[in-house]
Amino acid sequence: MRTLLLGALATALSTSIAAQSPQTYTREAIVARLADLHRIHTPEGIEAVEPVEVNGSTQWISIRGLNKANPVLLVLHGGPGSAMMGMTWAYQKPWEDFFTVVNWDQRGVGKSFSAADSGRIGPTLTNEQLLLDGEVIVQHVLKRLGQPKLFLMGYSWGTVFGPHMITRHPEWYHAWIGMGVSSGGDPEAYLFNRVLQLARRASDTVAVRELEALAPYPGPGPNDITRALAVRKWVRKYDGGWYGKADFDLFFALPDWGPEYTAENARDLLPSMSWSGRHLVGKGRPQFMRGQPTTFRVPVLFLMGRYDLHTPYANALEYFQKIQAPRKRFVSFERSSHMIMFEEPGRVLMTLVNELLPLAPRTAPFAPREGR
């Protein structure tokens, strides 16, 4: 009887939907459905996208989690300029059961690009300024959520200035998490030589010719963003970017459906990345960042894809072995490159939960709902 009722209900529902006018699958319609699917529904939860005034510029953050009493995880995106707020819908939701996750579109990029006077703030866009901006964001988030500390996670370029935030104010943080770690030293030379080796082994004459034309790489002085991207085109072909994918086209398409982004924000992402890259990569690393910190007063966790050549696995492991910290852990993802949150999302979640939650005060349980 129950099966018959369910079948009748399904038939009636499908007939009702079919009788409606044809659905137009616009960006607005798709984003609205994703926003509804990802909506935070708990009274203890938080779901916010808001501007913050940071050292003379308007910058945007998103805050999402099922319980504001959960530990806070602030993510420093990669790039430079690869703002990730508009992409988080594709991987972050399970994290929000255990953490209040904050994403920050940094100075002049992503959602912060639309609010920026790029001509005015361009000269201010330095790694040192990102560090100072990050400290303002941390203090804002701690006050906003009423917590004394947070977990700081840097992804890719975010691991360039994130460690210095930790060492300047360790009292603000439960731990430092590096994902796709930019390790200092000479990773550009390593990845160039490695991908050239892979191309020669595969008898890929086009790749070999284009790579050899870039030699010597990276060469003296600051690396040029155009040359860096030319090398990374071939890195991606040989699984050094997104394991099993030859490019990042899908990654950069994700903001098209990001509920946190307007259509204008999504269009701005690639131009803002280019703008940020010209200002940051061309300037090279600032003096105080050329030697990454090796002594930390908080626990350190590295998450690295075994095939990663964007931020080479071998260099990150060498750096990790030099680190002194109260507790440290290096976790390898054996079928991942630089995009481990997409390549092995289940293992990333398990690692964050198992490694980080014991380092923070116990999460308050949900209070019983009245009348339940």
C-alpha cells in the first residue's frame, strides 16, 4: 500500500511539474537552487557574506557553519589573486558541520575587486600589505564570532604570508594548516626541470620545445607571471595541477554558479587575478618572506598532493622536515596534485576533523529544540 501511495504521489508531482511553463536555466535560477541546497538551517548556525573595511580598502568575507560555537577556520586563498569564495559551494559544505569556515577575498580580487578602486590600491598591493590585511581580518573574525582563537589555513599562495601571520601573533591561533605549501627555496627551478623531464620521457616534442625556449628558468631577478603560467600549462598536462585533468578550466568556471558571487563578481575573477599577479609576482617575495619560518609556537599540519608540481611536493616535504613545533604532521594524498579538496575530498575532511578538533576546546553540542 505504501509503495502504491508513493508511486501515485510521484506521478502526480511529475505531472504537476510538466504542466508548468518550461524552466529557463539561467545563472540566476541555478545559483538560487544551489543557495537553497547549501542554506544553513540551524538556529545555532551562521551564513553571512559581508564587507570589512581593511586598511583603506573594502574587502569581503563569507562566514558559514552549522554552529557558531564550533572552532573557526579562516582560509587564505591561493593565486596570487585566486579568490575562492565563489568556488566553496563545490567542496566546503561538509566542513561546515565541524567548523565555522571563513573565506576572505583578499585586497582587490574576487568579490573585493568590484568594490576596489584598482588604480588607487594597486601601488598598495604587496605581500607585506596582505599580511597586515590578514591580521585585521583575523581580529574582525574573532570579535564577530566571539572566539579567542582560530585555525589559520593557507592554500598555495596563501602559504607564502600565512606562516608569518602565525609567528607574529601565535596567541591568536589554534594551529597553522598549509595545503599546497609554497615552501621557499627554489621550487620554480624544481618544477621546471621535473616537467621538462616528464615531457622528454613522453616524447612530447611540443612541450619540450616550448619549455626549452623558456630556459634558463626562472632566471635571475623576479619571475615574470607570463613565463610562470607558460610552465604551468605543461605542469597541468602531466598531472601536476589537478590529478587526472589537463587544465584548470573547470576550477575557474565554478564561480559562475557561486551563491556568494554576483554575475559581475564571477566575470571579475580572472581580470582581478591577472591584475594581482602583475603587482605581486613581478615584485618578487619581500625580504622578510624569503626565508619561511621554521619555528612555530602552535601545531603545524601540512596537506600535500603527491603529484603536486604547482607547489612541489618534494620542496614542501623538505621544508616540513626543518620545522620545529609543539606538534607537526605531514599528510600525503596519493592520488592528488594541487587541488586536493576536489581530488580527495573525503580524506581532506577526515584529516581536518581528526587532526584539528582535538586542538580546540570541545564544541558545544546542539541545544535541544523547544517542544522536541
